[in-house]
Amino acid sequence: MSSVSCIIPVFNAAAWLERAIRSLLDCGLSDLEIVMVDDGSTDESLAEAHRLQRVHEGIRVLQHPDKQNHGVSATRNLGIENSIGELICFLDGDDFVYPHRFEAAHAVLQSDAGIDGVYGTTKMVFESEEAQAGWYQGEDIFGFRDDIPSEELLGRLLKGKCWATSAILFRRELLKWTGLFDPTLHIAEDCNLWFRMAAVGRIVGADLTNPVSVYWRTTGSAYQAGASQKVHMLRSMQHFQRWLKSRQVDPTVKEQARQCIRDFAINGIIAARSSQQRGLAWSLAAKSFQLFPSIGLDYRFQRQLLSMTLGR
């Protein structure tokens, strides 16, 4: 079986780290490397990480050289760069996985060398009613429920939905083509990497009715509510489109991405207007034009602007 490295960015997660580590060890992988990277925690996370390292084999603990907070993208990147597994996955410090986490994905990757990554689904568990109210998707399962043909995956991702960071297992070699996480993005940074993976790799789903991990959502969880998330997603898409332009990627993929991103922006404006959120509609229109100036030539965008200007 191929070796697996699980990268865990840690920021003020001392209370949950043992649960996360134990859940990974309970998967029973014989060649599992766990890399915890502290991102300038101000609680006892670093001490707890070192304690777990002393108790369990196969655990490494890292810090940024300056021991400061650099954000989740740079923190995951540091873990990736210092890991050795042939396959890579992620887990946040306050989340955990089920014992079957690697079974289906590992089997798919072992059976077909042409597959670069496998995604699954994640179960949402809420710390409180307030945390649940902040979850804009309104479902307790995060991710795609259907196995999407790889040639259609990018288009689906660019509609604004993706899998959880803890639900994908992929080959390290894929990162040679995609690059690492974009350190300038702090929200929707994972989606940005998934866009790149779908553009150049073959990513498939497996065992999608059986969640492989748990997203423990607290009131202060990083994932943003609907309105804010759309704006951050647009920025993530802009960075992806910029990346596409700098790479030798199939022109049809570039055109598909351009059209899908434009559709996402315009559909967001339409949805905001339909729900009587005029302020959000204007914010999305302004951000869309700022990030993608050519959208101003799209008659659908022009029509939305005209209707909003006339107060319709």
C-alpha cells in the first residue's frame, strides 16, 4: 500500500487535537505519517502536539521559522513540503475522521494509476444551534453526493460547491502540475487548489453515501456564511483564472472556466435580487466587475445592472 501523509494545520485547537490524532490512528494504516504544523497558536496547542508526538509513533510537529501566524494556506504548504508520503490528505485540528477514512479512496488509487485523486463526503456536526444557524448550505453532509465524470468536475466546482478539505486523498505528484495552496487566500483557498486539480488532473469520487470525516463546526469556524462566501469565492476564482492563463492548459478548459466563472457571478447577483438582498446584489456586481472587467460586456450582467439602477 502507498504511504500516506496527513497534514494538520493547528491554530488554538488544543482541546481537540487528541481526538483528531486518535481518529487517524484508528484507521489502521501501516504507513501513515501525521504532520502537525502549529500556526502561531496562543493556547496550549503546541505543547499538546508535542505530547501526542511523544506518545504515538509516526507523528511530526512543525512550526513556522518565526513561530508566527501565517494562515492556513502557508501552514498546510509547510506541512506538505516537509512530508514524505506518496499520497496526501488533510485534517483540521478540530475535526476528525471515521475508521474507514482511507478504504475506498486508497483502493481506487491503487487500482488505477491514471487517477490522481479521490474525494468523499463529510458529515457536519455542530457545536451549538448558533453554529448550525451560521451554516449557509443548510445540509448536514458536505460535498458532492454523485460521482461526477472527471471532464465535468471543473464545471461543477465552479458553481461554488466542493468537497471538504478532510475528504480528499491525492497523489503527491499532482502538486507538480498544480502547485501548492495559494498563500494569499485565507478563505476558499482549498477550492482554489481543487479548481487547479480538476483542470489538469483526473479526480473521482468514491463511497459518496458514506462520509469519511467529520467537520466539527463551532461558532467561530472559518467557513463563511452565504453572502461573504460568494465574495471570497469570486476572488478564489479570479486567482484560478490568472493561474490558468500562465499555464499550458487545454484551451477548451480555459474557455470553460471563463464561462463558468462568469455564470457564477451573474447567478449570484440574480439570486441576491430574488431574495431582496439589494445590498448584496450591488456588492457582488461591484466585486465581479473589479475582478473580471470583461463581464461588463456580457448582456446578462448589463441587464442586471440596468434593473438594479431602475430599482426593479
